[in-house]
Amino acid sequence: MEENMEEYEEDTQEGKYLTFRSGNEYFGLEIRIVQEIIGIQKIAEIPETEDYIKGLINLRGKIIPVIDVRIRFKQEPFEYTDRTCIIIISVKNTVVGLIVENIAEVVTINKEDIAPPPSLTHGNAKNKYVYGLGKVGDSVKLLLDPEKLINNEEITLFERVTEEAEMATEEGRSE
């Protein structure tokens, strides 16, 4: 019975995307990689990292690295407000938080409504993270490839920093 339930959950997530706004555009992430959405929190900075890597948050005792999507896309930074959210996703077995201006909605986009992105233009950073254009009514959502958004070097960095932070937290508790 449990196996069937997992298959059912997979089916209900098929074609569903969590959309969010960044600048003037709407982006989508496959709902299956989204673990949860939380409000903005206190972020501990990681020294000597890229400017879009904002740092670490402590979510119920789990240390999670967070990146600012707008800065990652080389857009103007924005001031965090009560509408700012962190989307917790799982990429290559690593949990990462994406700071976004605000969540739009969950939409269903059928495979036939997804077109390949236009050829990449030089200087447009966000396009290299997009694998498709999802047509929803008369709007278009840029569908993100999380494995391009968070590359292998960053995953390695996040794993190391998270491990170190969790060890430091453990040592603090045992003293």
C-alpha cells in the first residue's frame, strides 16, 4: 500500500511548479525538489564566498546554506521585507535555501506547454539556469534547472561549511 501511495504522490507532483518573482520575471521550480517555504530569517555570513551566497540559517537545528537568487542572476539586490521568502530545495542530496522576493503560486505546466529557452545571449546570467519556458495562460514562466543554479563546486562548499557549522554547534552543546 505504501508503495502505491508514493507513486500517487509522484503522479500528483508531475508537471507542478512553484513560481516566484525575481525582478520583473517569474521563475518556476519543479515542486518535487521543494521541501518547504519559510520567511526570511537571521543569516550567518560565510566569509570569503561569492556575493550571492548569503550564508547559513538554522532551521529547527539543521544548518542550511542560502543564496540570493536575484544576485545569482546578476540583478540588482533588493531589500528583504516580510514578503521575502526562502525556498528550501534539495539539489543532488544537498539542502539549500533560495532567497526570493515573493512566492507567486503553484501552477501545472504540461510537457507540451514547455518550450526550449531561446539561444543563450551573452551577458544574461539568468538564462544559463533556465531549461525551458513554461506557458501558463498568456504568461511565461522561466523554468529553472536547480543543478545549474547550484553547481558542483557550490555543493561541495555547502557540504563542507554545513558540516563544520553542525560540528561547532555540537561542540557548543557538549560544553
